[in-house]
Amino acid sequence: MVDVFAFLIEPLPAGDAVTPLAGTFREVDAREPALRVGELSTQRGDGIFETVAVINGYAQEVEAHLARLQRSAALCDLPAPHLPQWRAVVAQAVAALPRSGEFALRMVLSRGVEHGPAPTAWLTVAPSADFAGAREWGIRVVTLERGYAHDLAERAPWLLLGAKTLSYAVNMAAIREARRRGADDVIFVSSDGFVLEGPTSTVILRFGAQIVTPRPSASILHGTTQLSLFEHLQAQDTDSIYRDVPVADLVRADAAWLVSSVRLAAPITAIDDTPLPTRPDETAAFNEYLRSPRD
Ligand code: PLP
């Protein structure tokens, strides 16, 4: 039975050809404290992360997650991650997992200790939260204001929109607000009336024969699940497009889902108390694809 385990990593400069890489990270006791007081990740949320699903012994979409880690690092002026080093830690962690079951593998790269010489990096693995009910029975969502226009990122890069930073307090507060309103999750909407994303997910909608998802502008994350599912749909010649989605379109949808790496696809049964049709066969097909080994 896997509880939680963790590796501390000495982050190498990108491009550094150190071998063997195994000497640059070590497993630590996940029940013991491992980070230093003064860590900017804990004091200021100053760092970035990725959560990868490991399903039946297979780490899903590792390269897409590493590409986003790289993009987040660039947006946050963090040193570029050493990708072979991260791949080596992921491989070692996955090798220690059972061949069945679902796990969440989290990679974290923080700015390190204040005035310290180097960033801090670590990786944890834990059993996934149980999304079986959400996948099967669906979720109710509410729309909540995010407080900025959907094109703000280009004008205000210091807001780090589009980077997957550790500063998730607002995202978690939004989910608590949804619960207060009798719902399970959230769709954030922009001040100029567009659908953005969930606090930990991407929105996918069906209108008639077409599947639609918000264009990954710099103001929202480009979801690895969104990307993978859309590549799959396009390969099957399913009519599927990325475009800006006005909020008013939400309740006209013929079906809708929140998708993310660990949850996979959860059908939305109601948006702001307006019931939405669900398509159980299509949800099952999405989740069958998302559970299959994917690179
Ligand atoms: N948007 C936000 C804000 C997220 O936090 C996440 C995942 O946690 C996603 C979208 C979906 O990304 P992915 O499909 O890569 O898990």
C-alpha cells in the first residue's frame, strides 16, 4: 500500500550534462519535515508545479507537463528546469508504484530560500483523490468572477497568468465558495464576459456536433488533458475547435465537462442551477481514452 513518498532534488542548470543523474536526487521520508524554514514556496507561494497522473503504472503526458513546467519557469523568471533530471526522478518514482491504481505525482520547483544560492525542487507521489463519483454522476458548477479581462495577460505579464504557480489560495477559496452555494466546482469567467477555466481544470463544451474549448490564451493554462483530448478528437475527425467562449453560451451547451490530469473528465450536470444534459456514453469514451497510456 503506497502512502506518500517524496524525493528532494538538487536542481541542475538546464543543459548541464551531469551523469549519472541518480546522484542528484534522493528519496526522503515524506512523514518528516524536509524543506528549510525560509522557503519562498511556503512563505510567498513563489514557485511552480505540475501534477501528473500515474494510471496503472504509467505516467501520463510527462512531456506535455515538462513543457508547461518550462513555460511556467520562463514566465516566473525561474531557472529553466533540467528536463533529463526531472525525467529521471519521474522514472524512479513510477518504478516504485504498483502496476494498478491511480496516483498523483507532483513536481515542484520553488525559488528556494530567500537570498539562497539555488532554487529548491522536489517531487511527491500520493494516491489520487477519489474522482469516481464525479466521473460517473457528474458535478454541479457555479460561474464565479475572476476579476480581469480575458486578454489581460499580454498587457500585464507580472500577474503570471498562464503560469502554473504555487499561489492557489484563490483557486481553493473559489471551490469553497462553490460548496457554500451548493455546488461542487467553479467555472471562472472574465470581466469582459468570457469563459476562462476551472480553479483546477479546463472547460470542454459540446454545441450540436461540435466540441469547443476556450482558446488557451496567455490568461489561462493550456491544459495537458485538453490538449491530449483535442488531439485525439481531431485524429478521429470529430469537429472540435479552440475558440473564445462567451459566458452566455454556457447554458446553451448540449453537454459540458471539467477536465484535468488526475480527475480526467467530469460531466457537468448544472451551471448556476440551470440543468445541463449529460452524455454518459461520450463521458465514458473520453475517460476510456484518458485512462489509456498516453505520451
Ligand atoms: N487550469 C488550471 C488553473 C489548473 O490548475 C489545471 C490543473 O490543475 C488545469 C487547468 C488543467 O490542467 P491539466 O489538464 O494539465 O491537469
